[in-house]
Amino acid sequence: MITQCKHPIVKIVSRDEDAEFVECQNCGEIFDSTEFSDIAIEEQEEEEGKD
């Protein structure tokens, strides 16, 4: 089974007026920082559902 990176360490690589892009230092994926926030919220909801 392939484990998906949880992007524990990110660095800002580009910033615009209304967008900020970050790069995961573990897997190299680059994505909008709002996506990173969404990932954290989804993981938190999944963990709460397991209880």
C-alpha cells in the first residue's frame, strides 16, 4: 500500500496578491497554501470520526 505524504514540513516558494504556493520538503509536491489548510482540516475530521 502506498502511503500518502502528510506534508509535515513546507516552505513558501511563491507568493502573489491572492495566492501563496508552498513546497513539501519531504515529497517535493508544490501546492496552493489554501489546499494545505484543507488537508489539515480533512485529516482532523477523519481522526475525530475514528473515536
